[in-house]
Amino acid sequence: MAVLRIPPRVSGPASGVAVTALVAGGFALGVRLDNLHNGLLGVAFTTVGLYVVWQRAANREAWLFVATGVAQAAMFAARQYGLRTPALPAASWIGWLGVWPLPLVFVLTAVTLMSFPTGRLPSPAWRAVVGTLTVLGVALAAMSALWPVEYERVPLAAPHPLHIPGAAAAAAIHPWAAAIGYPAFQLVWVVCAIARLAHAQGDESRQLRWFVFAVAATGAVMAVGLIGWGTPEPGLLAVPLVPVAAGAAILKYRLYDVDPVINATLVWGAMAAVVTLGYAVIVVAVGSLIGGSGTLLALPATALVAVAFEPLRRRAQRAADRIVYGRRATPYEALSRLSAQLTGPSSGLLDGLCATVAEGTGARRVVLWTGPADELRAVSAWPAGCPGEVRTFDELALGGRAVPVAHGGRTVGALAVTAGARGSLTSQERGLLADLAAQAGLALELRASAQRLVAAGDEARRRLERDLHDGAQQRLVTVAMELGALAQAADGAAAFAERAESARQQLLQATAELRETARGLHPAVLTQDGLEAALGYLADRSAVPVRLRVAVDRRLAPTVEATAYFVVSEGLTNAAKHANARITTVTAELTAHGLLLEVRDDGVGGAQARPGSGLEGLTDRLAALDARLIVDSGPAGTRLRTVIPCG
């Protein structure tokens, strides 16, 4: 026998259209607080389920959500029709359809929630429990379908359509069966969810914590309502919390891609409750106090609701954003934060860029790589901890988890992200990642340009120092030697010899000054012997005694060594010229984070990075290397501290 199979792309939208029509038609017949929960459940379950179906059509739990939502919406619309007074045509039968399926809908809802989040029961042993619930639900539904045992609780406008003998016996049996069945339908969710949580691991365990809280709260409310007041209404009003909590758990731990849906469900669910409550208070409560007509009060009630709707919606939206996204930044906030970092100090820019990407996309890990596409090097990561690897872009792009960072039509790096349990990003997150990568291209290019300028400046200093040493200085020394020889050869010409000796002394003094200038441009000892020897040279020539501690066991990049040399040189110069210090302590230590430099004196303090000062120049130079100069200067002395990345 051929079986007609309706593809998900047809049945999904059809379910959505059906639920929309049923709920909208039901609300068009009026708003009743005792039936509101069915409409809200229909919308919540169907919306979440359809969005998951859209992302993963084969997901079993999604289809259970859709089935539950359709059943709730159908019962809501039928009840709304049957509750309308005066009775509408065929209200007896349509209202009847909104009452007797309730136990079966309870069973369907229980199975849906027991199967969360995989769409399957925790173990085969639970099948017997579901079978028992089904038998009990069918028995309760059959009694309600055949006799008006539920009509006293649900005041329909038309009587029960069937007149079958045995109504008295059914009325006597039904309260006992309902007292057993309805709590069982609710409490089984709680027991199953807790049992599942006890054996769950990883992301499923974290999802179930949210879910168990909502299920337990709903079960408690249902039990209290049935035991205390003999009605399931409190529990029914609490049930919409369950699909919302399920959706929030799905979203928070990145399972099904339902961010916008859960957010909208929270917002419009809250607005429906507020509008309904406000309308009921004005029309019903105020009308009963002043004896006014409900029709007359409906006009000002509608006006007040219309005026207050938009401010309330904005507040509800902000609350929903906090609940659903937590501290996660919106796309606008992420781009604004990145723009602020681009215009601010460059120290920590790369780490801040990775953190911004993580907050905007909800990624579990973000790594920034720089360089050409065939040789990318990891330079920053969030959370902290850079792998220090070299990859190609093709290797990073496997699985669609990396986007290129380009500037001026050429690749300058890449952003690689690791998502949560889903292992992929949503289309919105991928779009935001691409936008952030476009902005990051400018940051990396500016950083590379600044580093190239520093390197070019250092190279120019080295070349000028070498040219002065090998060229002008050597010629001046040669001229001084020639003048000395002339002074000695001026036998009997004392005046000539004296003038030649004077010229020689001035030439030697000029040579010494030129040598100092060359050393200030770039010390030859730094290039030849390394940082430790260069810092020792500075300590030996300092006008203030220096305690020097150097723990650098290897040669560093030329720009790093040169920058470290100038930091220490500026610190010693300030201590001698401005601080009136008695002693200075210099520390240079290679750590896991980079080259730690500290210059501390016991002088009068007052050092600041003023415009045009040497400290301001150091600040700019360090910023080009992603480092920051900390100046702590007070009555107890001055401390200059920085950590220069050495990767």
C-alpha cells in the first residue's frame, strides 16, 4: 500500500499557517484569561519547533514541538468558539472539540517534554510509562467526549452534543480519574527530566538545567492548584514557561540556531500578558467599581493600551535580550566597540579584537592570524593563550570556521572561531563575523604599517650610526692625527704649533661629540653584543648609580632590543636630570608574556608623558609593538614599566 509522505518544506509552513489562523481566529472572538494559556502554548511550541525544523528538518524534537503547538492552537480556537455568547452556529460540536481532547493533548505535551532535547525518551523503560499515560489519557478523553463531565469547569455557551445514558456514573467516576490523571501527566515530566539530568553530560546537562527548573516549577504549580483548589488552571498558566525555557536552553548552549525566535517569543508573550491584563483591569475591574458599560470603557482602554504599547515593548525587548543573550554584544555594539578600539591606544588591540568577535558571535574560542594566506601565524586569541602555530588559510577554513581578513585587496590575516555544541555559526553570526573581519583588516594594516615604520627608523638609525662611525668619524680622526703630526713638525714655529694643537683638540672634542650622537642614534654595542651588554653600557655611563638585573637568554628582534634600550636610556636620563635620584634599579626579564622592563628611581617624582617629551615618544614607539608604557611617579620616586611582546 502506498504511503503519502508530505515533505518537511510543505508540512512545516502549512503547520505555521494553520496555527496562525487558529490563534488569530480565536483571539478575534475575544480574550478570555481562562483560555489564554492554550493560545500562548500554541504559538510558543509551534514557533520554536518550526524554526528548528527550518534549520534541521530531520530533528525529532522539533516535530514534537510542532505537533504540540498545533494541538494546543486547535483546542484554543475550538474553546474560544464554544465560549462565545450568545452561542454561534454549531457551537455545541465545535466547543465539544475544544474540551474532550484535553487529556490527549496533555499526554502529547508530556511526551514532547520527556523527549527533550534529543527527541527520544531517556531509556526504553520509559515507554511503559508513556503507555500508561496514554491509556489514562484515552480513558479521560473518552469520558469527556461521551458525557459532559468537564462542562461544569468549562462554561461553554452550548450544551454537550451527545445524550448517552450513564452520565451520572461518569460524573461520579471522573473526579477520581481526573485527580489521578492530571497530576500524573504533569509530575511525570518532572521525574523524567530529573532522571535524565542525573545521567546527562556536557551540553545536554547544561540544557537540561534550564529545562528542569521550568518543568519542576510548572509541576509544583500544577500540584498546588489541584490539591489546594481542585483546578489545573494555575499549572496550565505556568506551562508556557516550559517551551520558553527549552528554547532558552537551546539558544544558550548553541544547539539549534533559534536566537531570534526565542527572543521574539519572550517579547510578544510578555506583551500579550501585559495588554490582556491591562485591558481586563480597565474594562472589568473599573467597570464593576463605577458601574460603567464595558463597551464604553473599551474605547479608553484601547487608547491607553495603544499609547503604552511601544514603551512597554522596548522594555520587554531589553529584558528579553538580557535573558536570551546574557552579556553577549549585539552586532551594533560589537562594531561600535571595535571602532572605539581602532581609534584608541593600540596596546592590547589584537586581544580586544578577539574578545569583541567572541562577544558578538557567542563563539567559544577566537584566534587571530596574521600574514599572507599561505603562511598565517597566530598572534592573539580569546580566551587568552595563543597557540603560536603557522597554518594556511585553506587549513583554517575547513568546516567554514574562518574568514579572511583583507585590506586593499590583499589578505593580511584571518579570524578563526570555534562555536559551541552546534559546531557552526548562524547566518547572522557569519555576517557579523565578516563585518568584523573587514574592520579588523584596517587594524592589522595600521599595526603592520606602524611596525614597518619602527623597523625602518631603526634601520635608518643603524645605517646612519655606521656611516658616521666608518665615514665621518674616521676622517675626523685622521685629520686630528695629521694636525698632531704638523704640530710636532713645526720646529721653531711655536705659534704655528700652538694653533695646530688647539685645532687638534677642538677636532677631538667634535669627534667625541659626534661619537655620542652616533651612539644616541643607535648604539653599536646593541647590534654587536646584544641587549645585556647594551644595558650594562648604559649603567656604566649613568650619572646615578644603577642596580642592573638582566635575565634575557637569547637575542630578540632588533626592534624589540632597540625599543628596550631606549626605554632604559630615557629612564636613566630622567633619573639623573630631573628626579635628583640617589639610586636607580633596572630590571629586564624575559617572561611568557614578553620582555618585562622596569626602571625605578628614588627621586622626587613628577614624571609625565607630556606632548613632545621623551616619554611621549616612548609611548608611541611601544604602542607600535602592542605594548603600553606605565608611568607611576610620585613622592616616593618614579617607575617606568612595560611588557614588549616578543613573539
